[in-house]
Amino acid sequence: MRGKNNIHHRKPRSLHGRTNKRNCVKVPKTQHEYWHFLFRNYTPEIIAEIINLNWIDPDYELIAIKKQNIQIVENRDIFSDIENN
């Protein structure tokens, strides 16, 4: 890892997430560390439950629903972005 950014696996590798453009995103190192401190490698459903119980207005509810029709949209080449920073 170089610079102030990390690669974050949106679906964690521990939950069989892949290291590819669809699943990885470049995020600031500090935010990445905070995310894993708060949410470890929990599933989206567990993360939504934690947020609902502790963080947001009780008149609202965050819901994590798996997409039915997944449209793959390639993002920019995050790996070359990291190398250039």
C-alpha cells in the first residue's frame, strides 16, 4: 500500500469477495481503518442492523437488500490509480 489510500473489498475476501474492479474501490486509508474498526467484515444485513440500533434517527431504518438483477459497470482502473499516488 502506498500513499494515503487503500483498496477496500466491498464484499470482503473472507466472505468470498474477489479482487477485481467490480468489488474493489480506492478509499482514504483512515476511512478504511474506521470502517473495519466499526463493521469488521460483517455482511450488509448486520451492518444495517448495527447502524439502525446505534447511529441513525430512530424514525428511520436502513435496509440492505441484495440486488436481483446485477448490472456490471466497470469502474476506473483503481490499481493503476494507487500506483500513481
